[in-house]
Amino acid sequence: MAWELTDDRPIYLQLMEHIQGNILSGIYPLGGKLPSVRDLAADASVNPNTMQKALSELERIGLLYSQRTSGRFVTEDEKLIRSLQSSIAEKEIAEFLKKMERYGLTKEDIINLIK
């Protein structure tokens, strides 16, 4: 997935979301090793310090963990992954429903369209 960074929000947050998306979609599998900070930063065209901040925040929430000499790895906690997937899905669905309501559609209209 390409790095699409914008100026409207802090870069480290966008990096976190991108890496989190790669974890939740399985691009970075449970227990899998992440590329180095420098490699990720070069790939995203950002400063390594910015990438380091994003990775540290992902460690703080438990999605990543470090092994002193081996690098960073994705959590093996499937419950955490499923919880994050559900949380993101709920947020996206709520935003979608608000947008559709602005267009005059009710939840029932949307359900019928989905069917």
C-alpha cells in the first residue's frame, strides 16, 4: 500500500495509521518482523525520527514490541487485532451513516440498497 501523506494532520499519526492498516490487513502478519526504521522512513520519504515516533506510539498501544537486538515485531495478540478491527469498522460505519443521512437516506434505505 502506497504512503499517501497529507499536510492536514501530523505526519507521525498518518504513519501510525498506515502501519496499523498493514497490520490489520495482514500485510505485516502476527509475530512478523517489521522493516527497520530507516527502511520504513526511506520508503515513506520521511525523517527517521518521525518514523521512530510513530513506531514508538504503536508499541505503546501494544501493536508492536521490540526485541533489543532483533528489531520490532507485530504483536501476536489476536484479541487486540480483532478489537482494533471492530473499533475501526464501527467508526467508519458511523461516518458513512452520517454522510448518507446528509443525502437524505435513512438507515433502512441504506440497508435496502446494500441488499
